[in-house]
Amino acid sequence: MMLRRILALVRKEFLALLLDPKSRMVLIVPPLIQLLVFGYAATFDLSQVPYAVYNEDRGSASRDLLAGFAGSTSFRQVAEIHAAGEIAPLVDAREVLLVIHVGPRFSADLQAGRPAPLQIVIDGRNSNTAMVALNYTRSIVNRFNDDWSEARGLRGPPARLEIRAWFNPNLESRWFFIPGIVGMLTLVVTMLVTAQTVAREREQGTFDQLLVTPLRPGEILIGKTLPGFFIGIILATLILLVATLWFKVPFLGSLPAFYCGLALFLLSGVGAGLLISALSATQQQGLLGAFLFMVPAVILSGFATPIANMPRAVQIITYIDPLRYFLIILRKIFLEGAGFGLLLDQFWPLALIGTGALLLAGWLFRHRMY
């Protein structure tokens, strides 16, 4: 009998969501748009870096070096400079990200076996972009050095770096960001759905009608929880398919471990959403409360900036952020092939946060019913 009453309330919640055009839009269109935008835009990789060449040397060595930049898909030459005074205007106007300056004795010094300096002038206003561009430049120069030494039978340095990147062989930042997007978008939609569920009843005047039904407070709470939970499962599955099939992000870990972590994460998200909804008198208040929770949750989760770089006091606050743990779960499952055994230290904090949030939401719900 109790199960029948809860299922009737769950059916009512789904109908309220699906029959409302605005709710349908929130559930379907924005998550897909955000996934595509983040998937293509949230990346530290650079392509077609605009650069200029200031070549004062006309020897074969400088031509070979510059040919490496011209043949790279990461660089695009937009200007050729003939005087040092032309460098600053190009960089100031953001027409180029870097300028390659080859000195007049570059080829002669190399032919004589002397070190030949190569100057790189780079726009450092965006430090992340500048560092990535410098790494690309360094790889091309290193390749030129290797080819030059090999062609002339020169002995290389005594120690030589051979770099191998584990878990992300091509160092594609998209592989790092997209698993995080699964958690972020799931949290956004789940919070938006659950943070307005009780507030909508109060605003529309149907909350009093709900109180005179045979449903007990606990059953009402469960009935309000399950729709957001199921919607989160469906949305995360959809995003998982897009991430693996469209963006080709590898999924190396355990699928049951993924859904176990997702279920625990959704309990936390639904609990926080119901907590906000119980405190809100209108849907607008519920929406504002959801955003008030989500923005710090995303910032403190380590989605874009490492938690280790945050001040110690802020790092302590991150321990109550469920998205922190779920992002670790996602990245370990996607890229490291982790299973249940390696994720238990992330599962139990999520279970603790979810249980606490739901208990507090239930307490507030009962005390604010009337």
C-alpha cells in the first residue's frame, strides 16, 4: 500500500515535469548544449597559434628550423618581420601570440659547432596559453636539434629525456575535462529539478492538498526524491554515451562502479536540492538557492583548478563538496580503469554526505510542512 502511494506521487512529479514545456527544456536541451560547448571549448590545447618570423639569418639551418613551424598543425604564420621595431605592435595588438627571432649568425654558429641562441618573444597576458605555446615551440626546436645532430654524426647529450604520458598518451586536455562534465551537468539538472519541487507545490497552492492525502511525510519525501534521482541516472547515461561515442574519450573502468558512484552522488545532489526546496517559499527562491549551492560546489570540486593549489582553509571546506569525490571517481574510471577496490575511499564520503543531506532535508520538510 505504501509503495502504491509513493509510486502515485512519483508519477505525479514526472507528469508535472514533462507536461511543463519549460521543465522539458531544462531537462533536455541545456545539458546537451553545455556538453557540446564544454567538450569543444574547455581545453588547454592550442591549434593554429598565430606567429611571426623575424629571420636575420639566411642560412640553411634557419630555413630547416622554420620549416618545422610551417609544417606543424599547431602553428600558423601570419607575418614576416624585417625590423625589431615591428615586434611590439604585433604583440600589443594580439595579432600574434609569439615571434620567432633568428639571429644573423644562427647557421654559422651551428656549422662551427657553437650553441646558437634562438629568441622567442611571447605574449604572456594569458599565462596558461603562453606556457602551452612554449611547450609546442620547445618540442619543434628539440626535434630540429635531434635531426641536426643525427645528420652530422654529432654526439648527443649524456642524458636524454624520453617522455611517456600515462593514462592520456596524447596529453589531450579534453580527456580530463569531459569526464568532469558528466558530474557537473548531472548535478546542475538534478539540483534544478529537486530544488523547485516543494516550492512549486507551495507556489501553486497544491501543497495543502498534498497534506490531506493518505501520504505520510516520509513517503512524500521519497516521492519527491525519486524523480530527480531517475532523471540524473538517465542524463548521466546520455552524457556518458556522447563522451565515449562522439568525443572518443576512453572508458577503461568498471561500469557497475560508475553507476554505484553515480547513485551515491545523486543522493547527495537530491538531498541538497530537497534541502533548498524545503527552505524556499517560491520557485524563484529555489532556483536562486540551487545556483548559490552549485557555483561554489563546482569551483571547490577541482573541476578546473587543482584542490592542492587552494589555501588550506579552503581545502578543508572541499571535504563537504560531493562533486569533489565524484570527479575523482569519474576520472579514475574513465582514464585509469579503476574498479570498486580503488574507489572505496571516495564512495564512503559520498554516502555519508548523501545520508546527512537527506536526513536534514527530511527534518526540515517535516517541520515546515505546516
